[in-house]
Amino acid sequence: MDFVKDIELIQGRSTHKLAFRLDAFLRRTLDILAALGGLLFLAPFFAVIAIVIRRDSPGPVFYRGPRVGLHGKEFGILKFRTMYECPESYAGSAVTTSGDSRITPLGRWLRDSKINELPQLWNVLVGEMSLVGPRPEDPKLAAEWPAEIRQQILAVRPGITSPASISYRNEENMLSSDDPMGDYFRDILPSKLRLDLLYLRRRTFLSDLDVIFMTFIALFPQWRKGPIPEHFLFNGPFNRAFGRFLNWFVIDWVVSFLSVSFVAVTWRISQPLDLGLGRAVLMALIVALIFSLINVLLKLNVIEWGHAQASAVFDLGLSAAISTAILIGLDHLKAFSVRLPVGMLILMGIFSLSGSIVVRYRERLLTGLATRWLAWRPQANALGEHALIIGAGEMGSLVLSLMKRQEFSNAFSVVGFVDDDPLKSGVVVGGVSVLGSTQNLLALIKKHEVGLVLFAISKITPRERRRIIDLCAKAGVRVVMFPNILAEFHSQLAFRGDGSEQYASDSAEVRQMLDELSQLLDQGNIEDVRIRIAELRSRYAIVAKGSNL
């Protein structure tokens, strides 16, 4: 499989090849420059370490061990020797413990300080390894990896450091001397593989910088307080600064520049004004910088705007108001070499705020426009397979929100609700109308060319449920039955105290349902009994685990 395609598969998204190759180029450039510079700078230190190793115990200075690298190709990893040069060192366990007798006294210090890993800069320079990547494993241990995980990890160059190696920097102290291999495969390897896969799915040049930074933090305990949180290994200072602050700063600068330019040109039509391109760029930079800094203070930079609440618009307005006030103050101090009208500065702030809202809520705005456009067009022309939701209550609203997700909205178009409550007829729920009741279900299915019916009624008798399902079967449409999630949710939140009140309530309800089942059996309604049993299973599967029913 092509290397680029391997990475795209690992990362779980279709990465643009140009962006991916740029990221790979930056990473490899960093590898070469850092490895070459590190080897030259550390050469005198390496010489001292080599002399000390030779005096500490007989044997070579360096150790070359077999490791599995890119695409499964084996290479010799380079380390300072930390074990006695004897057959036992090579014939023993592939993993070491803190009290391993094969390790020399100097080797113990080299391992604890991780200095024994520094010669791997040569492996990086020649392309066998990278600064950051999953740690290379012994071929015997790598052979034990699950095939799918092995394929993903070996699709990239192994690294000197990684999130997993930082988290398990004291791995030797976690292993018992009695059964180190068993401890490793049972307690450590699954977690390390999980961290490696998490890293690969989020791997970027910036994430590599974060891992390098966190590696230095991990090596010097005096620089940190307590253990390093796992999320810091994947979202460190570089990702936070460049991934959030810098991205939005650039976007806000473009919006501010367009706003300043538009207001200046418009203002110049009615009044003489000589702002100039240079001042426009400077003002836009200042506005964007102030706006971005205030957003950080208000914690607006950590909002996932694709799912942000509408109330966040007011926070953006506050940030824009403060930025505009500061801009007016700077203009009063003649920071732009020319005094500008206060009204013009306020207009710049208003347009900048409007643009900022548009770029942050662009997905919802586009979705809203598309929804409105489709609402104006005949339903027969709506995109995707037409779907109808039975039930316009809480469950129906929940189902509609799920259907609006991108993975479903591209394939399905909800044309309306059907509900037997006469007060809901013609009501709009979540932008979708209640078209009628189940009495005219067949006509609605035919009129709107419905191919999918989503059953989302939480309170309904088995007979009514069967009647609606039979109508859908008669119309030849697919039916998706949604479980009563809200009832399950309410039942879980209803527990209080020792739970005895809830258990009593559950027991009474179950007894009532059992009586209903007995009556249905007496009447010979076998199909209704099956439906009721399925409802019981879905509704009480979780509650029964925690109760004495």
C-alpha cells in the first residue's frame, strides 16, 4: 500500500495530498536539522560518555539491537551500552526491570537519564527513525501485535520519543522481576499501543513539536509538578497556540482588513479621507490582535464553533465592543498618524463583529440557508431519500437532531412529522412541519414520496404500534424503530437515596405490564405479546442490572 494512503487511513480522514506532503516535508526537515545539529553539538559529550563506558566495564561503547521499522523493515537501533558484555545479556528477557542484574551501575544512570537513547540521532539522520513516532520494538515482541495495529504502527517511521514513551518513561519500575514479560504484555503493551494509535490519528508537525517539548518536561522533574496529563501529550502548547489562537488571528485579521477597507471606501464617498493601504493593514492587525487576546481572556478561543451555543454571539459582541473602545483610544492618542471619526471606527467594529460571527457560525448559516432553500422548493426535489418522523414529541425532536447531522443529512431529507395530537397539527418543530396524523399516513407517504419512516413515539399501546407498522408495510417503506431513550434516561436519573423508592416503582410497573401480557395471551394476541416483550427488554435492560427485580 502507498505510504501516503497508509497515513490517510490511519488518521481517519482524507487528507489533501499537498497538505500531507508539506507536513511530511516539514517533519523530515526538522529530523535532519535536529539530528545533524544534535550530533555535532553533542560530539564532545559523546566522547566523554564513551570513555566512561569503556572504563566502567569491558565491551563496546555502543549497542545495536534489532528493531522493526518503517513497513516492517528491520534495522539496528543505536544506543550507549548499558549492560555487561556477556551471553546472559543477549539471551535474557527482551524487557528489563529496575533490578535487572544485567545492567551495569553506569548503565542504570544512563537509562534513568535517557542519555543512552541519544545515539539514535544517527538513526534519525539516515532515515531509519524520526524524532517523534511510535517507539521501535524488538521483532519478537512486534510479532505479538494484532495484525491491524501492526500495519498501522509500521506505516510510519519509529521515533526517539512518543506520547507512549513519555507516559511509560519509568516502565522498568512498573515490571516485576518475577514475570516481566507477563507484566509487560498484560499491563503495559495494550496501553502503549492505544497511545500510539491515538498519536497516529492526530499526527501533525505541530503535534510532534508538542511531544518534543513534553519530552524535555518529562526528563526534568523540577520543571513540572506531578504527572503529565495524557491530553497534554496530544494537545500541548504548540497545538493550542497555533491550532487555535494563530488560526483565528489570521482569519480575524482578514475579516478586519476587509471591514476597515469597506468602511474607509464607503466613508470616503461622502467625506474626504486619506487612510491609505498601510494604515488599513496596521489597523486590521491591531483590531485582530486585540480581539484575539480578549477572546483568550473570555475563553472564546476554546469553543468548538461548529457546535457553539447561540449565546456565544453575545460574548463575541462584548469582545468586539472592548476592541472597538481600545481602537478609539489608540486613535485619540494619534497612533495611526491621522485622526479618524469615531463613527467610522464604530462602523469598523460592527462590520468586524459581523464578519467574525459569520466565519464562526458559517456551517450553521449555510445549513440554515440550504434548509430554507429546500423548504421553498417542492419536496419532490429535496436532496436525499425522503424521511418521515412518526411522533413530534421529545423523542421526535431528538431523532430530528440526529438526522440533521452531516453523515445523515447528506443521504436523507426529513420532509415532516406525523402526530395524532390535534394541537400539533401544522406546528413547526425544529424547522420541520407536522403534516398530519397517522390516519392519513398512507396519503402523506405517497404525496411526499417517502422511502423511510422513523418511529419515535415513546408512549403508545402495542395495538397502535402494530397498526402504524402495518400501514408502513402496506406503503412499502422502510421503518426504523427508535428505542425509548428518554424514558431510560429519566429512569436512571430517578434513583435517589438507597434506591428503594425507585425499585418499588419499577416493581409496580413491571407487575402491571405482566398483567397486560396475561390479558393479551388470553385474547390470543401473540404478535402484541412479542412487541410488548421487546419493549420490556429495551426499557429495563439497564435498570434490572442495578435492582432486585
